[in-house]
Amino acid sequence: MGFFGGQKNKEVKQKVLCSVYDNTRITDQEIETMSHVLNDLLRQPLNEGREIIFLCVGSDRSIGDALGPLVGTMLKENTSYCIYGTLEEPVHAFNLESTLKAVKRRFGQPFIISIDAGLGEKEQVGAVLLKEGPLLPGQALKKVLPAVGDYHLTGVVNYLDPLPAAQFLNDTRLHTVMKLAKTIVRVITHNEGCS
């Protein structure tokens, strides 16, 4: 499925291609492995002349949801890729559809890697997951938003519990979000330009 299939969120189990788990420290080898997997995914669209877009989804108004815009800001400072979604200009539930339309108009057939915060199991907190297929933003909060991306990176910022999911995004530690953002940026910039 392409980046703009127009589909709304569905409960879909997506294949994890690679993961980096933070068990007090993240090894350079784990980051290098994920970076190589990502680089392999980008090779074909680059050879086809397609624009690579990193679409960083989230809001800077919630610590847990700020992962995407934080990554977008860091990527703009450290990479030559086209980036949508920064702290200055976040891409969130209210402007996601219009942003996708603007990307489609500008680039035609871009190859999109979406980046967003996610909630998972307690033991997954601090993990970065690279998954095939589109990101299903807002799923944990039961929001119905368009699926986006050819592949996506999710940073697990907190875990789900019987309390409302929104509470867990608000109770997320900034330290966790910063660590995840730095890891994702390292993964993306590690091999940039290699083919």
C-alpha cells in the first residue's frame, strides 16, 4: 500500500522489520543494524528518483506526543531529506490530511517514512520499532485518521494500562522522549547517502 491509500485506521498487526530496545543503554550495533535495514528500504525508491519524505507526526502540546515533532526538528538540522512535522510546524490530527494532500501535490509519488510516538507493553517502553506498511496515527487514542507512509518508525514512549491512553501520553517522561528522538535520528542519519 502506498502512503496515501485514503484508508482509515484499522486494527492491523504490522510486521516489525527491526527494533532497538533500550535496556538502560542502546548499543551502536543495534543502531547500525536498524540503519542498514532502513537504508536498504530507501535504496529502490532513490534509484527510481522518488523523493524520500520523513513525516513526523505528533503535537508539541503533550510530552508523549512530541516525539514526532522533536525528531523532525533534529532531522532538519542534521539531514538533507525532506522533513514534514517539526516543533515549529507540527503535523497532527488537525492538519494531517491537508499535509498529505500538499505532499502528494508537490511530489507525486514520494516514498514516505512516518515517525510517531506509540504506547505499548511496559517492557517495550524505550523501544524503537521499524515496521512495514503505513503508520496508523491516533490508534491508541481511538482517533480515526488516515494511514500514512510506506514504512514507519514508532518510539514506544509509555505503556497502556486501564487508565485512558491520553493520560499515559501526558504522564510520559521527557527524558524517555528525548532518548527515543536521539536514537531515531541516529538511525536515519547513520548511513545517509549510502547506496
